[in-house]
Amino acid sequence: MIHLVGPVVLAVALIGLGIMGVLTRRHPVMVLIAIELILAGGLVLLVTSGLVGGSRWSGASVLPLFVITIAAAETVVALAIVLTLFRHRRRIDLDDGSEP
């Protein structure tokens, strides 16, 4: 049986860094990296909750695969949007989102 302290501290650190990155950064790629950190922290908590306990929840080994797939698709779509913005404006800044 594993101890809960290590994975929970890791998950909290990943989620905290991700939230700080989303709130403080203005570059879209850095915001995407911060969102991926938040998803990684959630995955650590999901796998930890599945491994700890008497029931050995089987979804803890399958659901991270779906979350990783969704995160990859989200990153591809977001990078396509960022590249399209860069091609039209020649700059990438999240504060200038309302300008044509």
C-alpha cells in the first residue's frame, strides 16, 4: 500500500503551478502548458485514488488514457488557433483578443 502524502503533495504542486501559470501568463503557449499541468495534477489524484482503498477501482487505470487523449486533442486545437492568430496578426498576445 502506498502512502497518500507523496502523490497528493505532487498533485497539489502541479495544480498550484498550473493555476498560477494560467493567471499570470499572457503568452498562449505558456497558458497551454499551465493547463496541461493542471490536467497532470488531476491525473495523479485520479490514479492515487484508484490505487488506495479496498475496492481497487478499475477506472483509475483506464480513465487517465482518456484524459491524456482529450488533453492531446485540446492542445492540437489550441495550437492551431494560436498559429492562425499569428498568421493574421503577426503577433500573439492574449490581451489583444478583441482587436481585428
